[in-house]
Amino acid sequence: MEKFYINTLNKLETSINELEIEAHYSIQRIEAIIHLILECLSEVKQHILETGFKNNEEEILFFKFQKPIIVAKLIYYNAIYKIETRKPYGAKPIRKYLNRELKKLKRYFDNNLDFYKYYRTNNTSLDDKLFVRGNHDIKLCLDTGYFQSDLTFSTSHDYKVAKIIGNDLVQVYIEDQLYNKDQEGKPKASKKLNWTGSKVAIIELIYSLHYQGVFDNGNADIRLIAKYFEDAFNVNLGNFYQTYLELRNRKMNPTKFLDTLRETLIKKMDEQEGI
């Protein structure tokens, strides 16, 4: 299952990246991306229904981490589509409109605070009820929409995980629209440097620097550091904490990028010894 999922996700992200090169958040491009994500989900669902899971652990992994990553993309692009198609004219109306959208995200956070805490602290005590199909607990404040969903491809809380990830991405998008503009409402000049490596690599780097305490004598918050890297290198990290959790749980070489950095530097130093 894991190999199929990774291949499918990589294929989807490659297709999305190819479309994103064409234009910056054009309506037609967003529509095309949403179509790609729906096709991907359909393909994953068919695979799940045909092959099933080896055990509960594999099912929990899928519904807690894997499926939500794909659904979060759908939530994100659908939200961006709505924002762009409903955006008013004029700098002040746009700012007011975007701030209202931010308040909606805040309300969702406030209304689901307990689950946010459960998920973001990597708690596992209720995973068998939250992320196993047909094993829901009515006492856990289920959304009505769950009972109308396809229970062969849904658990009681996998969509909420996707919503958390998707909302984080939407928040970054809205804040970028609000704060990365000049006084006339025009986009600020592009940064001199663009991060062209993978997001996983830069997140690995950010956390290593954070834990080494190299910023503000170790007192800098990880979100501040991540935001600084985003602004400095023109990269959208999205839900970087989710990526970090995946890195931490990576079975093989969780510090792949850092190890490569070290090896490359040593190799170049050796090559330059005689220069």
C-alpha cells in the first residue's frame, strides 16, 4: 500500500507543479488541478477497496496521514477557487474580504480545538476509533457529514485531519495576499533567491537549525523561523509540522538532506585541497 500511495502522490504533485508553472492562480488552472486531485482520489479509493489493508496499523496510517494529504490539496485549491471567484474590486474591499476569510479559519480552529491538540501532539490513544472504518464513537462529537459520506473510504476523523492541513495552506495563501503587497496593492518585487530544492529538504534544515538553537539564542519560535525562510526564499511550506512528523517517522534515513549536505561539502573540500 505504501509504495502505491507514494507513487500516486508523486504523480499528482508532479502534475500539479507542471500546471502551476503556467500561470499564477488562474481560475482555469485551479479547475484543472481540482480535476486532477479528484481523479487521484478515485484511483486511491479503487485500490483500497480492491486490496484492503494488512492490519489496523496500516489502515490508521492511511486515514490519519496519507489520505488527508491528498484531500487537503482538494480543500486548499477549492478554497482558493472560491476566494478568487468571489473577490471584490478595490484594495480596501479586498482586504476586508480576506480578513473575513481568515476569521472563518479561526472559527473552525476554535470549534475543533480538542482535536487540533490531539492531532498536533501526535496523540495515538484514540486512533482505533478515529481512523478505522466503521469503528466510530458517537461520544466523540461526530460531524453530521460523516454519516452521509462513503463509509467504505472514510473514517470519523480523516476529513478533519485534511481540513487542518488544508486550512493551514489556505491561511498561508490569504496572509500572502494581505501582507505581501505594497501600499498600492501591487505584489512586492520578487525575492533575489528562490528555493529550488524540495520542501522536505528545507523543512529538515529548518528544524535542525531550530533544535541547534542558532536563532535568538534558541528562543525563536519554529513558526517564526519557518515564516522567515518562506519569505526569504519564496517558498510555501504549507503544514510544515505535518511534514516534520513524516520525516520523524521515516523508516529509512530521516536526515537524508542533512547527510547529503555534509557529504557534498566534504567532497568539495577534498577536491579543493590541492588548489
